[in-house]
Amino acid sequence: MTLYAHRYTPRHQPAGQPLTDTSWPAPSTDSSVRATVSVPGSKSLTNRALLMAALADGRSTLRGPLRSRDSTLMATALRSLGTTIDEAPDGTWRITPGPLRGPADVDCGLAGTVMRFLPPLATLAEGPVRFDGDPQARMRPLATTLNSLRLLGARITGNGLPFEVHGTGRLLGGDVAVDASKSSQFISGLLLSGAGFEQGLVLRHRGTAVPSLPHIDMTVDLLRAAGVEVDDATPDTWRVARGTLAALDIDIEPDLSNAAPFLAAAAATGGSVTVPGWPERTTQAGDAIREILADMGATWHRTADGLTVTSSGHLKGIEVDLHEVGELTPTVAAVAALAEGPSTLRGVAHLRGHETDRLAALEHEINGLGGAVAQTDDGLLITPRPLHSGRWRSYADHRMATAGAIIGLRVPGVRVDDITTTAKTMPDFTQLWTSMLEPSH
């Protein structure tokens, strides 16, 4: 294991740049949090279902979809390509596919699901489709997706944002090998449109282990539910037969990764938090948070009312491999910084290529509050120390922002810069967070 001895400011927050005065004072409490928190629908499920509905053979219905920046960007992009998306008074979305066409402009924002899932679909549109996003998005790796599509017969100008897909209404498809060791989204993005390719798709991973495999399982499960033949019996190989997707009629599960900070609040404060609607079976990576918190000393149980995490407030350090559930790393790191012993988080080197370099960001921000965090080659070593007030930078990263909120529960005077970045996947985060602390709960 190699320790990273250097210290630096992660990208998206240039060294020496003054922070604004718009930071959010993270609420702190000396009491045990006791609340029931209903979190909105899963972003991962919503955006996959939206894209599949655009390829389906009829009108699809999504109940309880997430309404956030990421899902709005996906819906807006699909509308620009010819898909009709109507919202019923009860919030249900009904999606009617239409002929895919350009010219169209796609704003990816910071959404990995938009910038990696939509280019394969754009190859099936007639006409040019231009992609761009936030300045930070231009730093995220995209070459794997774009080069794979070129090998499958697409013509694309550019190697990263901004780029243009020159759609012809068809893509030959066939056999392609990719290195998806930096993101499972490279696999999911190709699988979602693979049934629309003339020769289907045979996708082989060539590289070190693919992170976040539950997200690929989610993609495969949804495709099979829509009648698509997917063979994943051979490790690191996925075969998608050419075919038509059946219209979807599904309920979107609560976003379990977005629920994680609220359950962490129970663990950190010695309280109890219930999240209604927690599924008994799920492919969401966020489901792992219950066992992680249990390993740190909390307990959990699931009833008809949902999943409840309860804690005495005495948390121990943890040694954990988060390779499959990397999106939970900021939440786990925040809890670990408040625990009573050191923690080792492993298997998450790929987080250096997310919205920001999350490993560098967590090291920088926890240490800025008096903590002791050191990077390793694939994770973090966290040694708890008394923390003090200060600014917590979010780096335009929603999970960094929520990690700051967790620490702020037990450290008075923490101010989270750009808390509005949580709108990426949870627009009502601050309201839910402050409501959780109200005595009425």
C-alpha cells in the first residue's frame, strides 16, 4: 500500500481562490436524531428507464421518478431527440417514443449518466447531436465511450466534451472490447442501446476490475424486464441480442445512496432514522450502507415501515473495500472521521475521476477541520481527531456536500460551500436535512 504524502487542493477549487459568502451553515446538534425521512426516487433507475423508454415499442409509465438536475437533463435531451415526456398530476411520467432525430444539442451538466448513456442512443438518431456540459464535466473521462462507438461504426468528432455524434439512424454494432476500470457507466451506456444496433452487441471488458458492478446488474435487470436478451454468463462479457424493447411500467425505488447520509446521521448522533420504502431486493449500490454502518457499531432492521438504523453514538473504525459501492465513500469517510478508531477505505482509486477527485477532496476537507486523513494508492486512511469549525468545499460534487453536512452534525460551525450542488440528485436536501432535526420528529 502506497501512501500519498503530498497535499493539494482538488480540482474545481483553484488554490487561493476565495470562497463565496453563500456557504450553508450545517446544522449541529447535541441530541440524538430521531426521524423518518422519505427520500426521492433513484437517479440511476430513473435515467436508465428514461433512456430505455425512448427506444421502446410503446408508451412507458414511470411512477415516483426522481426530479433533479441529472434527471431533468436526461429528460430534456431525450425530448430534443424526439421523445415525448408528459407529467401527470400525481408526478407519474409517461414517455412516448418517437423517431430519433437531430440536429440536437445535449447539455450534460455534470451528469455521468447523460454524457455516457446518451451518445450510443445518439448514433441511432438521424442528424447531428452535439454534446457539452459544465466546465468541470470536460475533465471527466469519455474516450472509452466515444472510441467504442467508433469501433462499432459511428462517426464522432471530438474525444471529450464538447463532441458531436453524426447520427445516421443506424449503427452496425457487433463485437467490441473496452477498458471500463474507471467507471461501470462505460458498460451500462453501451448495453442500454445495444439491442438497437443492427448486429446487437458483444461487449468485453479488458482491464482491471470494473467498479460498481451493482450498477451494471441494474442495467441488465431493467433490459431483461423490457424483453431484451442479455447473456452475462461469461465474466466480463455481455451479449445483447438485437431486438425491440417492450414499454416499461415500473415504480422507481427510493434512491438508497441519497438515503445514506440520513442513516449516517442516526449513526453519528446515537439516534434512529427510518427511510420508508426500502426494497427487500435491489440492485442499488446504496443498499450496502446498512451493513457498513452495522460494522461500525450501529444496528438496522427492516419492517413494513421501511429500513431503520439505530446507534448508541459509539462508532468504531472500519476496514472496508468499497470498490463495488464507491459512491458511498464520502458518507463512510465522514462517519469514519467521527468514529472512535482508525478506518481504512480501499478499492476506490476510480473516485479520482468522478465529479471531482473525491479522495483528494475528502483528505483536504477533513484535514482542513483538524482531521488526519491520508490517501493511499486506492483509498483513504482516516484517523479520528477532534474537529473544529471551518469551511467545507463541495467542489461542485453533491456527495462531498452531503459529507460536510454529516460532519457538521457533531462539529459546530461547519459551513458547506455551494450546498445547492445537491440539486444534482436531491433538490430538497437542505429542507429534508433541517426537518430531520426538528423536535417534532
